[in-house]
Amino acid sequence: MTLIPGILYLMFLGYFLLLSFYLWHWNRIVPLAVDEDENQANISVVIPVRNEAPGIIRCIDSILAQNFRGTFDIIIVDDHSTDETVKIVRERYDLTDHVKLVLLSDKSEKAEGKKAALKAGIAEAPREVIITTDGDCVYSPLWLATLSSYFTPSVQIVTGPVVYPEGTKMLQGFQALDLLSLILATAAGIQSRSYFLGNGANLAFRKSAFIAVDGYSGNEGFVSGDDLFLIEKITGHFGDHSIRYAKSPDAAVLTQPQETLRTFLSQRLRWASKNGALGDRRVFYLWSFLWVVNASVVVLLILGILGYVPLLMVGIILYIKMMLEGIALYQVAQYFSMKSVMRWFPWAFFLNVLYVVAIGLMTILAPSFKWKGRDGMIAES
């Protein structure tokens, strides 16, 4: 039994080093200064939507209001919505040159799902650079200009931050902090060339690169993964230096958190559903390590209660973990002018342990989920 605590202590040491690694590379990223007078890429924004009536107007209007010198258009692809999404887009933007509506129902009977919607939108896109996002997002006036500025000749794909508003409830605050942690992990991974993550709600890539790697071919069976599978393909084909992380508040996309615990867990299961199928095992190993660390917290607490390890030692480890995570999240929150969200951190710290362990177990014990009325399955690792 004495061997188990020693292994757990080494596990926590590795985690503390990982957090230090994250912060080191986060602070090494130098944001690009956007020159609003320089020539900017021509962009097609592709937005797959399914039942997005509540937020679609804010989404489209905030893109139309961009301070952007290049040419851009917006392609809305409806994935069999059952609400008034299509009606709203048609009535409000029918005479707008910048907005085009594509219906998946007009393509074929079998065309459904986010990847099918993205593929249909990209096929219609006439511009050099494609940006994918979601129908419940809003953007800063310099969003397009900022993402565009990262496309040097060698860069094929750019991913940027996605943030939630702090909200007034614990679940909202927890989700906001969780996305900030994902921003830190994503930015550090890309900066260090250690692994590559991204978010499909804020992903830009060259259409030529998408065609060169045959887009989403081979991954159509997964409900999620339009972002990570494409990143994996493009970086595998063009090399590690073909991807950049847009570290800038102007590049950030603001989206809405899930309103209930049930939809939150379904969303996170959807996000986790493709991890086992990724060809780059570094991402899978990273998530596995983070799961083991959080599971170790539970194990240590049990061992402490049973008297196998000193409770004081358990408390010290938890305190150090909390302090390091708090410092890391505070730096990211401060960068995005979200310091007030840290008021949720003491509660979120303990909830995160249970959440990570629960999601990991659910992917094994209950490998199916529902998202927007459709069934999904967890990929086997």
C-alpha cells in the first residue's frame, strides 16, 4: 500500500510541471498587431446551424459589422432545423449581398449533421480563407481582420479562443472557467508544437488546404471532431508550422454556455467522443493523464480518510494544485478582461475533479449520448 501514495505523489509532480509548461508557453506567445490598412485575405464565413433561432440574428449582424478591408461573405447552412432559423435568415437577410443560405435538405436525403453542413458550405465558398463558427456566437469588430493577419504564406490553419460569459449561476461560471483552461492548453500545445487542439467555433483555414487533405473524409461517422480531425490532417500534410494560435481578445468568439447540467454533460461527451479515434495519440495521452490526475485526487482523499496516508499531506497537495490552477486561470482570465469569473474558482476547483472523473467514466460505461435530437457514440481508443 505504501507504493500507491508514492506513485500518486509522482503523478501530481508531473501535473505541476505540466501547468508550469502551459504558463511558460502561454506567456511566450506574442500577439500579432493588426494593421487595419494592410491588404487582408478574402474570407468566407461558414456557419452550420440547427435550431439556432434565438441567436442567429446577433451572430450574423456582428459579422456584418466587421471592420474589415478584405472581401467576405457569410454562408449559412441549415441542418434540418425544426424551429424558425430558416425563416429568420430568409426574411432578414434575403436582400443582403454578403449572406447566402444553403439548405441541407435540398442536397440529398442522407445529408445531415455538422460535417455535412460544413462540407456543403465550404463547397459554396468562393473565397481564399474559410472560417467556421457557430450560430450562437458573437464577435469583436476586428475578429476577421485579426484571424486574417495570421495567414502568412506557410500558415494553412489558424484557431482562436472561444469564451463563455461569466453568467450569474455556478454552472455558467464553471463552464466559463473550463473554456479558459482549454484556451491555455490549446495555446500552449500549438506554441510548443507538442500537440494540436482547436475549436470549430473559431477555426480558419485555406480552402486549398481543405481540398488537399480531402476535408472531413474518413471522419464523417463522428458527431464531433470537425475541428480536431481537420487540424490533424492539415498539420500532418503541411507540417507542424502550418498552424498558428490567434492569441488576441479581438480574435475571441463569445458563445453561450449550456443552461442545464444534462445538456452540459451531453456537450462534453460529444466533445470527448472523437478523442479515441484521433491518429495523433498525443492528444489522447494528454486527456488520459489529466483524467488520472483528477482520479488520483479522489483516491488520495479515500486513502487519507482510511488512514493510509496523512490527511495533512493530502491537504497540502490539494492546496498546491488549487494555487497553481488558480494562478494559471487568473492569467488567462485577466488577458480576456474576465477577472471577475475567478469568484467561481474555489467551487469550480472541486467540481472540476468530479466532472473530469465522471466524463471519463461515462465514456466507458455509457458510450452514447444525444445532441440536438440526434444519437452519438464514443469512439473506441
